[in-house]
Amino acid sequence: MILESSPSTILILTPVKDAVRHLDRYWDNLHRLDWPLGAISVGLLESDSLDDTFGRLAQQAAVARARFARVGVWKRDFGFRLPAGVPRWSHPWQLQRRRVLARARNHLLFQALADHDWVLWLDVDVVEYPRDLLQRLIAVGRDIVHPHCVHDYGGPTFDRNGWRDRGTVHMDALRGGADLVRLDSVGGTVLLVRGDIHRDGLIFPPFPYRPGHPVARRPGPWGPQMEGEIETEGLALLAADMGHQCWGMPNLEVLHARD
């Protein structure tokens, strides 16, 4: 008699802020995943919201615990808010915003990670992805991999933190070729990481990591006075130093909300 192996255990992690408008669709999409929900855990960290994100999450988590292996919701405020009317991609605020996001990701990781086989970082405003997303990401057999996040199928790359050649080549330039490509940096909208690599110490640096790193951008986005990469780009450089290659799937597209 041949016994089928148990499915890999997945931890889905999502930092959230002012996200009430996205929460129902977030949970609906998780429930549609073509993966045993009993092998999926979900962890969310809410920070600095002005809406009722934390209260809504607490209510939704109480219901979701009946279907998922574990569901955890934590709150950690960092005291950071963009000025009114300033978009989150506004350059003067990027360094501070990305530092806070890196800290939020690390706090969430340390709270939620147990013995899970994989960690899927999933932004709350990723609004559409295939039901077999987990199968397709895991099937490529790589330790760090993410799909192509766009606003429109076939359109420009939205998550431009995934790149190679010192930031000059993004996923939309690689679409239509190989299904799996090497990357020097990754984004965090949807990012799969083998759990053991996080347990080995892979984090999201909340500071510019490794000035002078051979694949870092020069000059970097913060100007010539500050070299190195932070948050997801810093994670990619740290992963390389730990001996792990990052990969992208330019032909596997997921949709991000238009904010």
C-alpha cells in the first residue's frame, strides 16, 4: 500500500494598514486557493490604521479559524503616517516608509512562524491570482520565488522591486520567454520563501543592507550618500549572501488593486 504524502504546510503572512476595503476580497481569495486549508496558516499584523482594520480582522479571524490550521492577528503601531494627500510611492518618504514596512514584516514573521514548510508573503491589496498559485510557485523547486504583479494582464510590472542587472531589467522585460528567470532582487506583493531560510535568519533589513554588494543598485534609490538595499531588496541581497538565488515567474501574473 502506498500512502500519499501530506501537503506542505503554508504560512501566509500579510502586513496591513487602513485595509478595510480590501479585507473581504482577501479572505475570499484565500478560501478559493486550491490547497488544503487545513495545511494553511494565516498571520496578519495591523499597524497605524485610521480605519477599523484591526477590529474587522479580529472578527474575520474568529470565523476563519474554523477552516485554516491557525489564524493569528497582531497589532504593532510604529507611529508612521504619510502626510494627507501624499501617495505611498512619493520619493521623499520612501526610505522611512520602507524601513517601517521592513520592521512590520519582521515583527509578523517572528510572531507567526513555527514549523511551516513555506511562507507566502501576500499583500492585502493583491486582488486576483490563480487558484493553483501555491502549486505553481512550489512546483518550480526554488527556495525564493515570486510571480509577476501587474495592474492589468499583459501590462507593465507593478511591483518594480523585483529586478536584475542593478535595477535596469524588470519582469515585464522578461515576459514571453522562460517561465522561470533569475532575479537579483524581489518584491513583496506575492513572495514565496522556504520556511527554513527564514528560520536560518533571512529577514527584511530595515536599514540599507551591504553597501558595495555586487548586485546592489549604483547609485541607489536613496542617493549616492546611502548605498545598499532595504526591505525586500535587502532581503534578496541577504539571501544571496546566505547562498540562495532569487527567482521570478514573469509569465505567472497576479493583479494588484489600483489605489
